[in-house]
Amino acid sequence: MRKPVILITGAGGEIGHGLIEQLAAEGQSAIITIDLNPLDDMLRPKVMREFVGSILDKNLLNRILSEYEVDMIFHLAALLSTRGEFAPLAAHQVNVEGTLNMLDFAQSQGESHGRPVVFLYPSSIAAYGLPSLEIKEKAGRVKEHEWTLPTTMYGCNKLYCEHLGRYYNLHYKQLAAEKLSGKVDFRSIRFPGLISAVTVPSGGTSDYAPEMIHAAAQGQAYACFVRPDTRIPFMAMPDAVNALLKLARADRSQLTKTVYNITAFNPSADEIRDLVLQGFPGATITFEPDLKRQAIVDSWPADVDDSAARNEWGLDPKYNLETAFSEYLIPAIRARYKNANR
Ligand code: SER
């Protein structure tokens, strides 16, 4: 018999860290993971089986199919927005072909064990593209169907894969004699910038916020790569993980959308700097905008309308801007580097 499990791809990344911690703390589900790199020592004991490999490796996916019954997939593996601009074809390969492989894997799982596979897909504010700062200001809280004209390869990949997920869910092989759709229960969140106390991101363009905090905690000077007035939505990592789990466990009949915006707060880079300085008064934080990365962040909305997520599946982030810093980020990051220096 195959063993029933939850599968997490890109498990060693930022969201994966928080998600594995949370699922392991609940203790109800066996977890298997795929990541290009071995999991770190803290995570490894929390998963049943770790596959070090690529989502582009179909032999690996077939092996997992033969050994495990997967009921839920958190497909977190991706190449983020800054890195994707240096290697657009690699980004497309990982973000689109990799996601297609995972959707097909989920379809095969669903056909084989007969239950829909809940497929959680983190999309991003990068799926949006606003053409100018004036329009960004006027647009206000952008809704899911507005301004989906991404300027980055990563954003294009995310937007397209939202559609691929909807296709597998609702229309897969619609001309076949028997109905094959519905095996992949696809659900997606357009995440804002995420800030974790545990990990530092790499390769993203919202990274200025977490980089600023982690640099300050380590006593390193930080030159922020966007202007002080730059504004996009953010969320603390524990709330992002809770949102993923809430959507994963929501009653399908309550969901009217494939993709949901979520947000918790939307400070300017300058406001983030002020909060970091309150926590780490000696920190040196300057602004040296990189005009090209700035343009990417300027194309992302200053705020998003997440009322559908709040109404349909109970999105309810615990941390606002002040408490995210005072109760989560500052104390946890301070403890992290104190321990690291021992
Ligand atoms: N945080 C991501 C990035 O900056 C967006 O999803 O690429």
C-alpha cells in the first residue's frame, strides 16, 4: 500500500520553513518534501521523507507517485522576481514547466486514488503591473482581476500558472469521453512581500524590507535599493503560513475564486526604516535606489483588496505593522542572532 502524505516542493525555502514547523507542531500529517538542496538540520526530523532533487525531474515525480498517496500539495518551488530577470528562460523552466509537472503529478495522483488533490499555489503581487506611479496611486486597493499586466518574467509565470491551475481544476481534457477535471482542487494566494524572522530571502524584489531588519540585527549597515516613499503590501511569515493552511482547509463550496489577494499592512520603505530603528537604535540604514529594481516594485500595487479572502475563508492576520515588529520580528530576530553569536 502507498502511504498517505502531504507533499511540499521548495520545502527548504522561506515559506517552507514556516509551513513545516507549523504542520509538524500540529502532528497530524506525514510530510514528504522536494528541494534542490538538503533540508537544514532543524527541519529534517520534522518530515517523513526528504527528496533532494528537482521538480523538473519526471523520474523523481513518478517514483513519488508509485510510493505515496498525496492528498495535498504545497507547491512552493520557484525562482523569484529579481533572479528571474537575470535568467528568464531558467525562471520559465522552473516556474512554468515545473508547475505544469506538479499539476500533472496531482492529476495522476487524483486519478489513481480517486480523491481530489488539494493543490496550494503561492502566486504573488508580482502578477500585477501598474504602468506609472500616478496610476499606482489612483488604483488604491487593487482587486484580483485588475491590472494583471506583469512586467517581470516571474510575474508572467505566476499569472499564467494561476490559469493553468484553473484549467486543471475545471476544464482539463474537456473533450474527452469521460470527465477528468476536478481531480486537482487548485487554490492560490497572491502573497504580498513576506517578512520572516527565521530566514532571509534571496532573489526577490520585495527583499529590501527583510534585508533591512536582518542587517540591523547583525549590526551591519544597509543601503536600501528603493526610494523611501516606495509602498507595497507586506505580511509577517506566521500569518502567511496560517493563510495558506486556512485556504487549504476551507470548504470548497465556500470558494468562488481560484486566486485570492491577501495583505496585512503596507508601509513605505521609510516607515519600515523607522520601525527597524526603534528596535535597533544604532542601525545605519541609507537609501541608494537601484532604478531598475525600483521600477519593478513601482509596478506592484501599493495595496490590494483582500475582502474575498476575508469573507470566504476567514483570512485574519494576527499581526499589524506595529505588532509585527514589536511582538514578532524584533524579538525573534534579536534572539536569532544572539544565539548565532554564542
Ligand atoms: N517576494 C517576491 C519577490 O520579490 C514576490 O512574490 O520576487
